[in-house]
Amino acid sequence: MYLSTIKLWNFRKYGLETPRLEQSSLPALTLYLNPGLNLLVGENDSGKTTILDAIRYVLLTQSREYIRVSPEDFFVKGTDEHTRAENLRIECRFDDFTVEEAGPFLDWLGIEKNEKQEDVYYLRVWLTASRKGDRVVSDIRAGTDEVGTQLTGLAHDLLRVTYLKPLRDSGAELTPGRNSRLAQILASHQAFADNGEEHPLVGILAEAGDKVEEYFRSDPNGRAILDEVNNYLIEFLHQQEDVNADITITHNTLRNILSKLSLQLDTINSGLGTQNILFMATELLLLKRKDYHGLQLALIEEVEAHLHPQAQLRVIDYLQNAGGQFILTSHSPNLASKVKLENLILVHGINVYPLGRKFTELYEGDYDFLERFLDVTKANLFFAKGVILVEGDTENILLPFIAEILGRPLHKYGVSIVNVGSTAFLRYSRIFLRKGGSAEPPMNIPVAVVTDLDVPEPAPDTNANTAVLTAQREEKRKKKEEYYSQGAVKAFISPTWTLEFELASSLLCKHFYRALLQAQAISNSKYGELKDEKSAEIDERVDIDFDEWKDTTPAHVARGLYQKQLDEKISKAISAQCLARILIADRDEARISITKSESLAYLVEAIEYVTEKLSHDSSDN
């Protein structure tokens, strides 16, 4: 069996419009899970921990930590305590029971038809809680109707989950102590649970105890210590008869023995990362118990904690193929790029978005493509409030600088820019589009597709029909907009040709020419740098050339500069870096030139689109 669905009503950020729950109230959140790996990704405070806590509240944990609903767990609108909900509900559904797993839950199981019209078992377990003044009254029930009956101890114990908290002290969890996590794990393992006090360890420690007693009775050094203690007792107690104390190993119960054990590596001074891996490996013992017919579910918060990137990849690669169910949270693009897309769940706003085949508009081939090419850099899109998809180095380098000059730095607005390196925009943009029949609402993450119109500007000496050219461009623009734009995904298309040509056609033309010459000089430099004297020489040449071109039409100049970059194979990436430095050096002038250039309006509009929602949200607060 596995946890297939979670539903939340008025739990923390996932709230309803009314403070009281009615039986007909639809959940504020419904999350569908995979039977294997589930990786919850999203920005900070998106709700990942809330989802894991909801599961813990209903199912409890193998460590038997004390968990209870508090008043702060009830949904509240903003900061107004008067709007805090009076009731909350968390519901978990389980599917795919084997006959052995179903046995302990027969009093609560439901039966329904699957896609093959076969009878299958399912189980619904829910927690309800109400605020009574400063107190919270909660109840956990299960059943097929809305009333249900209380879940008994044995059945509930079979649903307990393994939980690794985010700020875990892995070393302390595996050292001896009364509340040792290692002792709890071992006590739950069949190697210890089945034998009780007949376990061989009890006999081993009893034998050790006998040898300890023999040492203090027979060895001269040990006997001297014991005799001295007994002499003190006689003096202190004022007794004439002999008083005999013994030194031995006491409390030889199995649980006491387990609490004295520690798990250590055979290397010294192991770091936090290694200790964390050791702790996770130990917790997985509970998911691999033979003949155990309970839920095998592990919740791991911030699985990347204390792990370097290569260790993260090894851990996630194993978990993707391990038995049992895992629900993990992560802030790591490194992990997001490694996990199969169908195992990712994007947590954003007040919704969750599984990225499996049943939920997105991605085609089968898209999943294969993204598994090959969705690297760490591109995986940043899973943690963004907005996304800009671009097709080349020039856009990838320049857009963040232009956004900064416009007073909308992308990092401040939580916007990721992703260079798809081709025109395969739909492979990425369809990630953000939900299937029509999907139960989740559409994603409200703005995605800007910045692309070239790619209708070449005719050479100045050709007799081009302007009307025909304009019609061709409008037709192609319309087709591209229809092709790429859907839902929150919107296309922003250059007016005529490519970004490089639009820069040459804009009020940044002179700066663009200077950037081309600087890039050419850098490429030809032995050390890949631009000397001051060379920079001054370039500035002088730019002024002379533009003075000569003053009677030439801007379109002619633009066409010539663009052709120069192509013919002389001047690096687009280096040119973009040089242009960015030039613009940042005089950002006030650059801002005026950018905003007044019609050929660059599509870039300004794309930046405004992905940052507009956050701007409005900030102004509302």
C-alpha cells in the first residue's frame, strides 16, 4: 500500500473562505502522490513543510515523538486573528493494498472498481480538530463514510512514518542515550522485535555482567576497590555484620541494551555530510523489514542537508530505485535536475502541481528530452516566481542586466532565466501547462518566451516590397504567438529579425558597435582581456565611423553591423558581456535608450510581464 492522496482543509496556509467546515466543503489543497519517490520543490515558505507536517499529524512517526495540533495550525487570513478558522481537517488516502496489508484494516477499508473493473481496497484516514478557546480538541478516524470510527492502536501503528527533520543532528541521533533514535529503530526491527528478552544480546550482556562481577571479586585490583567501598559502608552505617556491595552491569533488558549502543563509522572525524548519510541509511532499515505489512513511507526534509552535490546525486539516484515510498523536500536545483520529471511536485502559491504524465501538457517525447537536457541551471525554473525562456547566449546574458537597468532585477523578483539553447521552447513551457481534465487549477507562474521573428532585413541595395515584407512579418508573428502562448505562457517576439539586429536598430546602436569591436579585440588578445589603450582606440574608431555614417539610414547601419558580426564571426556571448558592461557604466542613459527604442520594446514587455505580479503584491501590502 502507499499514500496516494492528501487533502487539507484550513491547515496553516491552505484555508477556506469560511472559518467553519461543512461536510460539503471542498478541500483547500489536494495532492496526488506517486507510490515511489516524490520530490517537493519550490521557493521558501511555499508550503513544503506544511504538507509533510500534515502527514505526520495524521499518521504519527516511528520515533513516537509527541505531536499535537496547536492553535497556530489553523488557517488565518493575513495576520487578523479574528479570521482564524475554528476547524481544520487533514485526510490521507491509501491504495494498492495486498491481502496481507489489508488484514489489520478490514474494519475501515472501502472497496471500489479500478480501471480494469476489478475490486480493489482503499483506506481513508482523517484528523479533525477544533479550537475551544485556548484548547484544541482533535480526533483521528477512518472509514468509508464521513463519520468513520476511531483507528485502534495496532492499525494506527502500522501507518506510522519514518521522519527525518530538516535541522537534524545526525551524530546525536546515533549515539547512546535514553531517547536514542538508533535504539528506537533497532527495537522496531524484526531482528529484535520478535525475540524480546530471549534475544542473544541479553544473554551476551548477562555473561559480560558475570565477568565484571568476577573481576571485582577475584582480581587484586578490583577486589581492593570493592573492599574499600565495603569498609566505608560499615563505618557509615555503624553495623557490625558484614555489608557486601557488588559492582556489576544492571538493567539487562533488551531495550536498555539497545539504548547503550552507538553506530559509528570506522573513520575518525567524519563530517556532517557523512553522518547525515549514515543516519538516512539507518532510518531506511524501517522500510526494509521483512514480513512487515504496514506502511513503508519515509518523509525527509531538505534531503540535501550537509551533502555536497555529488553526494546528493548518489542519494537521490538510490532513492529513485529503492523500495518503499519517499516524500522529500528540497531547495536544490542539483536534485531537481536529477529526479525524473514525473517524480517532481512543484509547490507554488496555495497549490501543488505534480509534473507526472497525467497532469501536464508535456508529450511523451518531452519527458525523454527533458531528462536528457534539464540540467542544474535550467532546473532553477522549479524554484522561481517567474520564468524567462530564451534561445541564445545574447538574451541569456543581456536580459538580467536590462532588467536591472529598468529597476526590476530578476533575482529580487525571484525570476529565473533559462537558456534552452534552441527553439525547443515548448519542451520547457509545457511544464507549466496543466491538462484540461486535471483536478489542479492552472499554474499562475508567468512564463515569458523571448524569441526572434527571424524574417531577415533585406540588403539596402535590393528592391524589397515593404508592404509584402510587413505582411510576411505579421503573419509569422501571429503564428508564433499562437504556437507559444497558452495560459500563463506568453510569447514576446522581436519586431523583425534577431536580437542582435534589433540592438543594432535601436538607440543602443553605437554601444552595440563598440561592444562588437571590444569583443573582437578580446578574442584576438593573447590573454583574453581588453587593454586600456585598445579600449581608447576602439572608442575613437566608433566616433569616427559614426560620424561618417551620419548620412546613412539607420536601417543600413544596422544591417551592416549585424552582417559584420556574422561575417567576422564575432562571439555573441563576448559581445553581450561587453555591451552589458557598457550599459551598466551609464545606466541612466541606457534606461532612456532602452525604453525609447521600439525594436527593444518586446524585451521590456517580457521583463515587466514576469515581474508585474510581484510588483502588485508588494504594493498591496
